[in-house]
Amino acid sequence: MPFTPYHFGAGALAKSIAPRHFSFTAFAVSNVLIDVEPLVRMLGVLDDTILHGPTHTFPGAVLIAAMTLPAVRMWDRSAAALRLNSLRPPAVPTWMVLTSALVGTVSHVILDSWMHADMAEHVARYPGLTKADIPPHQVELFCVELAQYALLIYLARSLWRGVCLIAAAIRKRGSAAQEEI
């Protein structure tokens, strides 16, 4: 089924590891864009003998990642025009949108190659990416685990940030007391 949120676990993990260098918005948009083709095939607009076609190859993933940049920029402009500041992410450099989108589309192809038999021919030349008899629910659990690791990293970062703020406040108080003496 297209547009499943399971793929977002990998993006959440990447965002938690490198929060200033990764755009989760670009990652999510690229994952939605790459699944437009399977949706169109499910609706019968394109040949539906296969579900995952050219967009679910590595060259297709690169093309979809490149298409993500104008989509993200359009989202930014629309949110700004409608004054939806809570839906408008901070300005993100082009390199970050493109690399985050590429991580999104490539990870999508890899995860889908583990899950869907019709992708075997797309990834056959890349050892280790074939289905390898992984049940679909195991791939979904793996993605949920990635999201859980992301949450743990986020909580650890937040806790560390809080400890640093408390330590800075204590140091500031201590230096103020020294100046009084």
C-alpha cells in the first residue's frame, strides 16, 4: 500500500542523529512522491501487472529526489502565503533538501525491495538487497524500531541539553557569588 508511515522511521533516526543537517520534511515528501507511481498503478491508470516500476529503482530514486526540491519549495511558499507558520519548516538549504530526499528515496527502494516480490528484478544486481525471505511484518517492525531508536536519541539529547542548562545556571550563580565577595 502506498504512503505507509513505516518508511518514516528511517528518516526519524537520521534526523535524531544529525538534526541540523537533515530535513525530515524533504525525507517525508520524497517518500510520498516515490509512491505516486504505485498508487497510479493501483488505480489502473498504468499497467497494473507490476506495482513497483521505474520509480522504485536507484536511478528512479535519484530522479524523485531531484523532484523533491521544487515540491518542498512549493510547500514553503504555500505555507508562507497562507500564513501557516506552524506548518512551515525553517529555511532549509538546497543541499540539505536534496541529500535528505536522496536518503528518503534510496532507503525507500531498499525497504520496499525487502518487502515486495515485484521489486526483485530492480535490485537483483545489488547483492543483499533482494527479498531474502523477510516477512513484510518484520520489515515493518524494523522501521518501527528505527523510530524507537530515534525517540531514544531525541530524549537523550533533550536530557543532556537540560543538564547543560542547569550546569550553566549553577556556574553563573557561583561566579556571581564570587564577585560579591
